[in-house]
Amino acid sequence: MRQLDCTDDPINHQQIEVAGTSVHAAIAGNRDRQAIIFLHGYPQNWKAFERVMKRLKEDWYVVAIDLPGIGGSGAIQSADKRSIALVINELIDAMSLKQVVLAGHDIGGMITYSFLRLFPEKLFKAVIMNTVLPAIAPWEEVKRNPYIWHFALYAVPSLPEAVFTGKQEILFDYFYNTLSAEQKAITKDNRAAYSAAYSDPASLKTSFDWYRAFPQDEKDNACHMSIDVPVLYIRGDKDVGDINKYVSGLKQSGLNNISSHLISDCGHFAADEQPEAVVGAIRDFTAAKAAKTDKL
């Protein structure tokens, strides 16, 4: 692992070599504490969890990454969520982390679900935030929603790249302004950081490829699996959709120990919009202070 210069930054930045690529990780807190790994969604990067991390770092070892192909992380060959979960598994091993809490938002939530199916023994608990999961109800209902236009557009080969390369800031602002309960909650600094993370045409293509991989994700999630890992599903009360439908779908998919938390005055981007509420939900779910890893 190569540590970058971050003298006055309470969050350290490392490049971790795994799975034939390099993953950019933002890290804070005591290495002896239990770890929480945060996986961002579209169209964001690790910085989506910065304020959450700063609030949790006293009690946890907190890690947020740029997903493969985004920002400071190198690309991998596949964009399906199972393949990305395999990279996360290698990352956990490379960092020698045990009994991790894995928390994912949006696309990151899809990856978290894939990881649960592949490596439940690696997790203490998991958090899935503000997302619908391929093949898991209400997936088909969401796909039919005409306001979810980008699912279909991004699936078209090459067209989104031709339309949006160099214009990602305009595209991303549409989502921040439309899907958040309060537009100003997603700050100018964060918007600029998110746009920069996708400024490379290859990074922008990676984000479209996440959507192009949905048919494979559906196949990977199709079979029922019984999983006992405790899972928390988080959603904003201003986010479109009834949280009970999402929880019911996850129960039917085989998550035997799932609970939910609805965040007030919050749209799709929970960690940006209501970081204190996200922290509170995670603390309650994980019983506040975590045990040291040598006792697990």
C-alpha cells in the first residue's frame, strides 16, 4: 500500500494493489477498531461519505473507496456487481480486515448485496442505502418507471459517451437537483469532486457500463439464497418508492435478518443530504461502539 501526502487531512489516502488494479481508499480512525467500508453510487466517489466518516472515525476504522474505474481507482474488465464484489473481497484481505461492516449506496448498494451472496462469512453486518437491486422486487416496477430514463439510455452502446463526454457536470447536476430533497445539501465542492472523478472518458464509460451490466446482475441475483447476516436498508422519505416494498423484496430474496430505517427530509443522496441521520442509523444498527477486531 502506498500512502499519499495528506499532512493536515484527518482522512488518509492510500492506493491498494488488488485484483490486478489499484484501488484508491480514503481511510480514517484507529486501525485496531472494527472496520466499516463505504461503497459510493452513481454519480459520486468516495467523498460522498466524507462527513459520515469524520463522525464515525473515533469509534471505527472507516474506509471509503473509489469504485474500480472511477477517480483514483484503476479499471477492471467487468462492470457487473459480482465482479466488483470480488475486488472488494480482495481489498478486505489485502487490508487484513475481519468481520467488516459493508455499507453501499446506490450502485454501491448493489455491490454490497452481491458481496452478501458471495462472502457472508466476511461480514459482521451490512447496510444498503437508497437503491433497487437487480432481480429483487420492486426491480421490474422501477424499470418500468418512465422517470428512470437513464437505465435504458445508458444501456445503449456508445451513445451516452457521445452525448455526455465533457458534459458530465451538466448531466450529474440534473440527478443531484432532481433526486435530492434539498439541492443545496450537495455542496459545490462535492459536485466538483464528483464531476472530476468521472472527467476521464474511460471513467464516464465505466459508470455507463454499470447499467449495461444489469442483465448479468439479474442473472446473478436470480436464485434464492438464505443469508443470516444482519442487514439495514436505508431510504430517504422523499426518495421515490415505498420502503416497505424494498424490504419485502429483500426478505423474499433470502435476507433473513433485515431491518429498515427511513430518514426524514431526505431524498436519494442520504450521506450528502443527512449525514448525521445516516451516522445515527449506523450507530444504532451496529450497537454504537464496535468491538476491537482481536475480540471478534
